[in-house]
Amino acid sequence: MRIKKPLLLLLMTVWVSGGQCVFSQSINNDGDIRDYGNDNNSFNPHRNDSTKQKKEIPKGIYAWTVDRKFGDIRKVDVDTLPHLYPQSTLAMGRQMQYNTVGNNYSARQNRIFIDRKEKLSFAFADVYDMVLKQPDELHFTNTLSPITNMSYDNCGNKTNGEDHLNIKFATNAGKRLGMGMDVNYSYGRGYYQNQSISHFNAAFYLSYLGNQYQLHTIYSTHHQKAAENGGITKDDYITHPELTEQSFSSNEIPTILQRNWNRNDHQHFFLTHRYSLGFYRNEPMTPEEIEAKKFALASAQEHANDSIKIDNGNDEEVEDLAETLKADTLMADSAALFMKKAFVPVTSFIHTLEFDDYDRRHQAYYAPKSYYANRYYDRFQESYPGDSIKDVTYFREIKNTLAIALLEGFNKYAPAGLKAFATHTLRHAQMPTPNALSQAYMESFTEHNISIGGQLQRTQGHTLHYDVMAETWVAGEDIGQLRIDGKGDLNFSLFNDTVRLTAKAFFHRMNPTFYERKYHAKNFWWDNSLDKEMRTHIEGIFAYEKTKTTLRVAVEEIQNYTYYGMSYNRVNDTNTQLTAAVRQLSGNLNVMTAQLDQKLQFGPLHWDNVLTYQNTSNKEVLPLPALNVFSNLYVEFMVAHVLRVELGAAATWFSEYEAPDFCPTINQFAVQENPASRVTLGNFPFVDVYANLHLKHARFFLMMQNATASSFNQKYFLVPHYPQNEGVIHFGVSWNFFN
């Protein structure tokens, strides 16, 4: 069922209102907290309600992510750090490691191969990972008071600029029930023709953390609309403007395609919950819990000394607390006072559900003559005939996982946790199929899969942690698949600091994704019989905090490497005979990566560097830059002890290579296959100059992006025939509000 925008806005309003109402409180214009219903004099006839007094709103937030299969909680830092905040608003990424097609929020691909994310079942959303969060990436929250974060950044004007608005809201109903929303709107008009793009994403989440029962759920809806221009007609407009007959501004440069769009509409539902069996035992409070307990005791003591009656619906409990506070045996330094009764889970029964619903359309009302090499049908149902295109596909996937977990830590003889699980996956897709009259109608395809597996995990303690999981598919389309993932870290002291050695390894024997095996459209068509792709990966990481050094080395061997390839001819400054399809390398492919992350500091001067070396054994099927450098040089200081300032420049440079091209019709980056039209990119510095400031609850920045684009060399391309924006000024602000 599709949710229309008015209904979605109504749901958002109800969600926010509900989040406020669960506290049963509102804040009046004077900043006082008022209980709903307290206007009735009979409710509190003595008018001595302590909530009528002005209080400082408590501030505090705890954030975590959950494991996508089991719902295990993983603590994370709240994304409020000001460092590299300007770069985080750009499609090039915080360390400028992504290739993009120019406009912000548009399609992108990581140049660092080992950092590329796992392919989605719905291939057409892979390139939008800047604005799409997977269930294990969303931050769940627990707050002391309702918190709202509003972020806005923009550049340019109404003709060619970019706008991005992000609103996050988090609140709690008691200590266990948390909820919130994350609404994101991104719109880039584009500095070149036919390049506008817009994203609207809204996610609503809820969590309940009880002793025996825990639940996490997410509902999200997404809409993407991208105008596709196929790149500019002649690179000389950028690289050698002196050779062209006349000069053009960026928005006047001709592009290959007009009136071509990609649209994605999709909704997702994620639910993971568990019921645990266990026992209770006394444990010392954490430092945070001790501080909270001291604050509560001090507040209660103050009210007791002032003879203020606290009307919270339990007068006997308050009177007992007041008497307790007067006793010498329970002073603030008493160990007994700061013990807690903690529930220790022993066995958990887990259920996880994922439901994904995708609707993808590629529409075009015009294509240059002979632009496509193939044409598989003339008309799709009610679409326009001739050169117009209406490629439609629907995809739905439902995944259920049942697991039983024996949890670590319930006694000294259980140093590791053990899980066993089974998963059922249902995929349903619809794509065009032509009839004898060369007219296409929707055909359905359905796949079922069953997999089983287990996990051995140790997360507690300081010295050694490990996590090993294996999963194999025993029935269905993907029978014979195998995934073995392992990671571990060893921590030890060296020169009064901690060294961390981390090892990661995996072996994956996986079927290519659904759309790599099967895709039907007007100009692209494949029904591939592909072998399973086998990947063996070994990685080691050395991290030493004292010198702020991280060294990362990885090797990977891939058999039956599966990728997209495209080919076309360049005739009269346009593309002709364009073809694109999924390819598979029958032999082995080897990739070696070495990366050094070194941060240097000389007083207020900071110099952060990330140097990455990559070597691929087959550059024609997996082109990678041999060297990729990110460098951030900045000075950091405080103004009046409250304003933190970073003034600096961030830059990236990579060696020349035949970077993947972009095929807008299938929304994929693809290897350049025609030797006559191949383009080499790189050996050009991209530099962002910025002022980044942080004042209490606000972050804001002013940045000139791509400051070198209008200077020497004129090679500011990251994707063939898709120039980056010329030097533009960005402004952004992010503000936290505590309600």
C-alpha cells in the first residue's frame, strides 16, 4: 500500500504529538513544566505541586545500533561531533573517497574497494547509500528529555543550488520505551543541464528495553527522483575550453540526454524482538548511574528539608525516602546505596522480520538517434511508442529469522555466547515480457530460500573479543550458498597506552543478486546463468592511540567476480550503440590494500592523513587507483572558552586510472569496455577550504568546495564525462534543542 504525502505528514504530526504526550507534560511560555489536567483545582487543592517550580531541563542521550539478524545492541557515539562536519554533507564523503556524477546527493561509488558496501537485492538503490540507511545503521536513542536536532546546509541559488534539511526527534516514555524520527530532504538542482535530483526519506523508530523482553522496530519510506543527462557532449568544454569555438558557463554546456528520469519509491519495515530467561543479582552501578542516583538523592533531600510535599502518586514511598536520607548509615559514599539489582539473561528467543517494497521507473521522452544498440520491444502497455521509454520493475522481499541464544557472562564458565538460527526469505519481482506483437506486459518471478547457521561471540572483557558466524543455504534458489565471517581484537598495554590488534576474515560463496541474474527493459535485457561468486578476505588492523596511528592491510581473492560493463561509440560528440550488461570473470581476481591513517598535532595545528595503496590483478574488470590520498590540514582553537573553531583545507588526490563510467538507464557504475572510448581520470587535487565552528549545542560551517576547479589542469572529473561542480560556497548549521 502506497502512503500518500498528506497522509505521511499527518502520521509525522501524530508521531511528534504522541511523543510529547507520553511525557504528559508541556512547556509554557515561561519555561515551566505543566502537567496536562492540572488546571482542575480539585486535582491539587493545596497548590504545592513541585512541578510549578522552574527547573533546569535534564540533558542526556544514549545511542546504539542493532544487529540486523539478531537485534544485539551496539553502543555508538551520537553524531554531534563537529570534526569534518562540512565534508559529511557532500556526496564525496567525509574523507572525499567517493566518485560522483557531479551533483550532490547523486549516484556515487567508493574508490576504496574494501570499503564498498555489500550489494543490495534491489540493485538500483545501491548508488544512493549517502541518503539511505540500512536497519543496522539507524541510531536508536534513550534520552533524559525530548531532543530535536535540525540541520540545514545549502549552496548556490534557486537556479543551480542545493538544499538539504534533516530533522531528528527523540524522546522517551519512561526509562525503557524510546522513540523518534529522522526526516531527511535533499534537493540538488545541478550546475549542469538536466541534472536535478531530490530525495525524501522518513524513518520512524521505537525501542523497548525491558529486563526480559526487548523490541526494536523501524518503518521508513523513501522517494528518489533523478534527472539523467548522460554526461556532457564534449570534455573539452572543461579540459580545454580554449579549443572550443565559444565559451560556455556550466549551465550552458550541452549534455547527451534530455527529459530522462530515474524514480525509486520504496518502503521498509524492520522488527527484531527477544524474550530472555535468566536471574537477578546485585551489581555495582556504573559511574553514570551513580551520578544520576546522587542527583536524585540530593533533589529528594532538598525537598525533604524544605518540607515540600512531592505529589507523584506515591506519598508513602517519598516519605520513606525522606526518612532514609536523614539516616547516617546511608550517606552518599555508602557502597550499599550504589548497588543495583541487575537481570542476567541466560537464554534468549529471538525473532527478526524485514520487509522491503521497491518500485522503480526509468522514463524518457527523448533519446538521441542510435543512442541504444538494442531494442527488445516497441511499447510497454500504455506507454508512448517510438523513442520513449518506460522501464518499470517492482521488487518485494520478506525475510524472517528465528534464533535461540545462550548468552555470555551469566557465570565465569560462560566466556562466550552461542546462537543458532534459521532464516526464510521470499522474493517477488515483476518485469516486462514481450508478446508476439512486440508489446510488453508485466511478468512475475518468485524465489524462496531457507538458510541455517550459528554464531560464537565474546564481547565482554577488555583483552580479547571475537565474533564468528557461519550460514549456509539448504533449500531454494540460493541453495549451496555459504557465508563464514570472523573478526577479533586483542588489546594490550604498551608505553602506558593501549594497542589494539584487529583481525577480520570472511569466506563468501554467494549467488549473484536477483537483478544481476535477470533484468528486462526496453533497451537492456539479460537472463544470465551465473556461477556463484566466491570471495576470500583476510584483513589486519594495528591501532595505537598514543601516536594516533592506524595501519590496515587486507588481501582478497575473488573467483567468478560479477560486475557491470558498458560500451558505446563517441560519434559527433554524443554516444551511440550503447550496451550494458552484467559480466562475470571466470578466473581469479586478487586485490591487495594497504592503508595508513596518521594524525599529527603541533600545538593548535593539526594534520590528518589517510594514504591508501591498492593493487588489482585485473585492471580491466576492476579498475582502482593505485594510490589515494586524503589530507586535512587545519588549525583548532577556542574563542572565549566557548566557541571551538577549525580553519583549514581538506584535499584528496588519486593516481590516474580508467574510472568506472555511469549508465543512467540502469542506474549503475560500469566498467568501460570499448578501448576506443575509454577515458583516464585522476591526478587532480580536489580541495575544500572551510571554517568549521562549534558553540554549545550548535555546529555551523562555511566552505568553498572544489576550490581548485577553476584553476590549473581543468580535470575535475570523477566519472567519465561527468564534471564536478566548479568552486561553490557551502553553508551549513546543525542545532540541538532540548525540550
